[in-house]
Amino acid sequence: MPLETLALGAVFVATMSFTPGPANLSLLSVGTSLGLGRALPYLFGVWLGGFFVIVAGALGLGALLVTLPEVFFALKLFGFAYICWLAWRLARAGFGGPAHDTAPSFWAGVALHPVNPKAYVQTVMVFTAFVAPDVPYAPQAIALVAISMVLMMMATSLWGMGGDAIRLFVRDPCVMRTIAVFASLFMVVSVGVALVV
């Protein structure tokens, strides 16, 4: 695989991985409300769900979904409903009470990427635009899967640690609530935009 193609792919994946999206914003909210240490199972679940989507993209599932608009639209609707439910739960965590005492589960994390339509669009781009046609596909796909995983793990961890930092340095409960609600709303909007694209 040409190094320049790999480098461009890495830049694209980094840009997509580190910008706000459902996984990053949910980890910011969890870190702010509960602390990342209490939400490590959720973080590991996000990583596993991300791995499933990345591998599915490498195997062509993302491209297949794009060619089946009715199925892809159904996934978008289901994904949007799930993201709304998760956002509500994360926003409530910022208000204290029972939701404040428990982090989202490992399985909630696993489910996040597979129902996020933006994740499939990203994998379609990665495994089509950054693959050289005159080079065997398997080694390129393995390299892109590895790059995607490392960058996704770094991004979600940093967003969660950012939430942790906010929690440690901001003591005002009103500010904490505002951050949790803002992150949750932004999470819903980011997926809502994917419904109309």
C-alpha cells in the first residue's frame, strides 16, 4: 500500500475520530457526570462496538448498506431512537439522583457504534477512498482497521478524560448539568443530521 495513501487515510480517520460524535460526546458526558474510572466498562464496550463496525466496513457491510436505502434508513431510525435514549440517560446523569450513581453498561457501549449511521458512512469512505486498486486488498484493510481502532480508542479515551478533567476542576453543579445536557443534545443533533443526509 502506498505510504501517501495510508497517510491520507490516517488523517481522514483522525479527523473523523477526534471530532464530536455520539461516542465522544457520550464519554464526555459520562466523564463529567461520573468520572471515567467508573465508566471503564462502557468505554470498553464502545471500543468493541467500534471494532465490529470497522471490521464490517472492511468486509463491505457499510458499502452494502449504502446500496440498500430502505435498510439503511431503517438503521438510521433505529439508531436515532437508541441515541436519543442514551442521550436522555446521560443528560439525567448530570442532574444527580439514581442515574448519577450508575454509568451506562458495557452493552450500552457495544451498541453505540453499530446503530450510528455516521460510523457506516465513515467506514465506506475509509475502505473505498484509501485503498489502492493495484495492491492486494487484505493487507491494506488490516492496516486501515488497525489505524482506525487505535485512533478511535485514543479519541474516545481523550474525550472521556476531558469530561473527567471538567469534573475535577468545575465544582458548580449548574455548570456540570449544563455540560451534560449540552453534550447529550449535541449527540442527538449529530445523529439527527445523518437522518437527512
